[in-house]
Amino acid sequence: MDTTLSPTKGNLIIAKNTLALSRQGYELLDKKRNLLIREMMELIGVAKSIQAKIDETFREAYVALQKVNIIVGIEEVKDIGHAIPLEESITIRFRSVMGVEIPLVSASLEDNTPQYGFFRTGSSLDEAVMKFKKVKELTIDLAQIENSVYRLAMNIKKTQKRANALKNSTIPKYEELVKFIQNSLEEKDREEFTRLKVIKKQKM
């Protein structure tokens, strides 16, 4: 409490207004925190589902790859793998959730044209390629969600810290300040009333 502040009606109004704004700020921060937590929990649920799909698809992809290695040969598969170009179609945009920038990751993965010749290859290779392509799609989705969860968690932490500062420091401080000024003004009013009574008696 700032006891050096003059206990005037003007300062009382300022203190009350600051207290009201602090309470309003706390309520808004608390609502923001709850909304961000709800958004984060939903994303965590989606992430668990995608992770399970990735694990399953990875298992299927490696089974298909082992089959191709047996049919085509490991060295031939390596050569085919080197011929497939790197993924460069990934783009990142952002959407805002309560002021938090959440990434939206997308990639042009709809082209299913084989990146290899048909000589000494077969349907087993096509199946393995499609499985690993599905893994890539799911991994992109998971990366987007995990990054979003991280950003939300960091912002929730910041929001909680600010809300706690208002609740545990700023609001109690101004509650005490308002009480101090009100008590001081009431004491002045009582002293003034007593002084006026004394003067009135003296004049009688």
C-alpha cells in the first residue's frame, strides 16, 4: 500500500477505478486461460489419435518395405529411394486463438504419380510408397498440432502469471489503498464535524 499517497477524494476515485480495471483484467485473463486450456486439451486428444495412426501406418509401411526388399532387392530399393525428390510443397500459415498464433501446415501431396520407372518394380513397391506417403501426411499433421500445443502451453503459462500478479498483488494492494483513503477521509470528516461543534459551542 502506498501510504505516501494523499488521502483525497480525487485519489480515492483513481484508486477505485484502478481496482475496478484490475478486477476486470483478472476476469478477462482467467477466461482467456480457460479457453486456451480447452483448445490445448482438444489438440492433445487429436495428437494422441494421430500418433496412434502413425504407429500403425509405420508398422504397415515397414512390412511393405521388407516385402519390396525381398522381391526387388535392397540396393535397387535404395536407388529408387534416391530418385524420389524431397518434399518441398509444405507451406505454413497462422490462425489466431485469443491472440496466440497457431500454425496451419499444409502440403501438396495429392500427386500420386510414381517417381520411379516400372522396370523391375511392382505393386509391392507401390504399396510401400503409398504407406510411407501416408506416414508423411500424418507426420505433418502431428507436427502442426504439437507446435500448436507448445505455443498454447507457453501462452497459458504467461497468462496464468499475469492473472496471479493481479489476483495476489495488484488487487489486494488497491483494495487496501481504497480502504486506507476511505478511512482517512472518514476520520477527517469526523474531526471536521467535531471541530465545527466546538466552534459552534464557543459562539453560543
